[in-house]
Amino acid sequence: MLLLIGVCALTFLAGLGQPAITDSDEGFYAESAREMVESGDWLTPHFNYAYRFEKPVLYYWLAAGAYRLVGVGEAAARLPSALAGLGLTLLVFLAARRWFDDATGLLAGLIAATSFGHVAMARQALPDLTLAFLVTLATWCALVAALDPPRRRGALAADRRRRWLVVAAVAAAGGVLAKGPVGLALPVLVVLPLAGWERLAGRSRWHLRRAHLVAAALAFLAAAAPWFLGMTVVHGVDYLDRFFVTENLDRFATARFNDPRPWWYYLPIAIGGMLPWSPYMLLWLPALARFARTRRVDPATVRLLWWAVAPLLFYTLAVGKQPRYILPMVGPLAVLLAATLRERLGRRSSRDPLLTACTTLAGAVLVLLGILAHRARPLLVDWDALWTAAAAGAFWTAGIGVCLTVVRHRWTPAALTAAAIVATLVTYCVVLASPGPAPVERMASLIAASREGGERYGRHAVFARNLVFYTRTAFVELPALQAASDFLRAPARVLCVLRVQDVDRLEAQGVPLERLGQVRYLDTGGLNLRTLLDPRPDHLQRVVLVANRRTSAP
């Protein structure tokens, strides 16, 4: 556990304050927590100094608590996610150790601590990894309580089963407070079908009593209900309809919030999120072949498979899809990969062509990431060329080091862990970061220096939702350029943040403007593979701060 905590300190916590908050959803949570501390209202979340009813309160509480402890900043805003990543890693370790052995537990924990998708979410001020941790905790505790997992070290007594189930209920309540009803739905979707299947197959009995279920239900209500009750008292019953129907049912069943995506959307997301370990999913092919011949499978494997598949099916059926929704798959996938890889590494024969191919592919992926980092140099304008070359070289060295372990496969897990740590630190401390103040911070400083008497400022098409975190004053949202034009025709002096091409268009339309300053801006929150494959200079934007009339002479 100490080793896993040390690895998590490097992948989740080191450089947590980098880069600046650029993702628009990150801006929502970071700023809402800051306004919670500023206003002292710990019941109702606010964003841009107005009520925000879209999400429950748990992440705001956690981030606001971090602000109170260490001060407002990017690292504090992300600390709850990083700690949830650590918690999920230790849960994976404990589950794999209980169901398999110590070595499998350690390997499963290393996979969870270094999988790129898990690392990425641990470094963002978003509630999704907190939800994944709580859902994983609720699912595992409920499985232990109800089915007493295989290879157990003595059956559980009735009072211990009750404690496990109460912990599961409190964790599910935390999931509801983090993201909504899905915090309860996902554990139920995993546990009940597994319990029914194992009972019908004669593999296990249902060990829970009615008193256990009553205790769990009371614990769930005691943890989840008070905040919703308080919101209903303050904001009326209409709040419940808006939250449970509009923000949850509509988000799941309609395209109101997210564009529809194909049914296979999550498959590449899951594979990419488990990198650099996902090439070892190829090791499942022989197991599938054996199952096709014998129709026999280990009960622990069935549990893990359904545990991973259930969230995938649930979110595949949803109309609105987002990559981070399937984070609850990380735990069972890590254990499955660890069990398979541990079995292959334990073989006496040194010749294993499939394992060699998987290791070579994992190393090649890291080398490819180095090539992409090298190609991205035109976009990393704030960094000296020596730094970007060193970043690319770090990826190449890590990838080659992984490939070399094919001569001795027992070294592969350690090499992959070290490579993932290097890739993480390079990505978040160089590729996505800035050597000095980030563009959004420089724009916030421009606004502060240009406001003569507390003038209003607006923004259009840039710095979505994150600029207010750095200015710490409310802004005017301008959803269309015409709205920006109308805003800048106000009789009183106002400021506006616009792309340079939009400023040119407004000036061509006769809107009198004064350019007060500009910054060069790469939206790292929207950085994707397509951008890295074709890193054209036009991906860099020039963002201008303008005023609608000239200031008085100093």
C-alpha cells in the first residue's frame, strides 16, 4: 500500500496545480466552490454569482473544504479528484488481493494508478472520479456483504455483513450527492443480477437478512436526504423536478445536453483510457477461446466482467454520452488485466509470443506519444525548443525501455509503471502547462488593470466558464457575436474579451472599440488527437480585451 501511495503521489498529486483551469466544466466546479467559500452559503451552489442547480453538492463541499485548508487555487480545486483517484487505486488493490492474491492486488493497483484515463480525471476539478470511487466502494462492499467473494478467508459473520452493507449504502448516498441517482443505480445494476445469477447457478446463497437491508436503507437516507430536503425547503418542490427530471432523466434519454453518439462510442474510450496497459487486453483472447471450448469460467471472473460491462451497457443506452461517464469501469478492468497478466508472468517458460507482442505494442504507443509531442512544438509557443525536445525524448526513452523488457517479462510491470509516471509528469508539467502565467491568467490581469471603476466585462467564444475563476468577479455571458455588439454599444464603459477575428468584424461594422491588450491562447481543454496530428499555427488564437470607448488620459 505504501508503494501504491507513492506511485499515486507522482501520477495524481505531483504538479497538480498545472496546467491552469482551461476546461469549461472544470471552471464550473472550481468557481462554484470558490463562491461557496466567499458567500458562506454551503447549501446552494452558485456560479457567476447566480444559483446553479445542475449538479448536487458533494464536489463543491470537498473543493470548498480544500480551499479553506490550503487556499484557493488550481491544486486545491483538483485535490478531491486526486484523493478519489488514490482511494480508487487502494480499493482496486484490496479487491484484487481479497479475490486473488497479494501479487495480483499490487499489480491491479499499479494499473489503476497509472492508466492514462484515470490519471487525466484525477487531475481535473470534476465530480466524475469522486463518483467512480464511491460507486466502486458501494459495489465492492455490497458484493462482499451479499455473496462473500470466492477464495475467502473464512465466512463473514452476520454483524460484519451488516457493516459491509451499511458502508455500501453510505457510499451510494455519496454517489447520489456527487452526481445524482446514478450513484445508486450503478451498484444496484451490478450487484442484483450477479446475486440472482449465482443463486440460480448454485454458486452462492443470498446471505443478507431483512434487518441488514433495513439498516442499509436507513443509512442511505440519513446520508443522502438532508441536502435534498434543505434545497426543497429553500427553493421549493420545483427544484426536485428540475434536478431529477431535467438534469438526470433528460440528460440520459435526450440529446438536450450532449450530441448523440454511436453505440460503439465508449469502446475506443475504454481502450484509450486504460493505456499504456490496454494492449494486454489481447491476453484475454486465449481465455475466450478456452471458454468457447469448455463453457467454464471462474466465478470471480464473471463478477468482474459484469462489473465492467454493466456501466458500459448503461451509458451506451444513454443518448447523451461523455468520455468520463464510464470511469466506474476502471476498477474491474484493472483487476481483470492484473489477474490475466499475473498468470502469464508466472509461467515457467520464457517464450511467450503473445506477451511479447503486447509489451512491444505498449512501448510503441509511448514512442508514438513522443512523436505527437514533438509534432506539437508549433503549438507550445511559451516553451523553449529545448524543453519540448526533452519532453518528446522522455516519451521515446520510456517507450524503448518498455520494449526492452521483452527479454525478461518480469520487469515489464515496473517498466510500464515508470513509463506512465514519466508520461504523466511530462504531459502535465510541460505539454499542457505554461512556464509562466497561463493565457487565462494574463487576460484576468489585463481585465483587473483596465477596470477603472468596477465596469462590467463580458466574454464571447473564448475562456468559457474559467475566466471568472481568475478575475473573481461576475462576467456577462455573450452567446452570439450580435450580443457582444449590443453589449459594446452600451452608454457606460464596458470591457469585452473576444477573438481577434471577431474584433475585426465588429470594427468593420462600425462599433467603436479600443484594444487594451491581447494574449496568445491554445485551448488545452479542447486539445485532441486531431489537433496533435495536424498542429497548424491557426489552432493558436489571439484573444483581445477591448473597451467600448477610450479611457480618459492619465
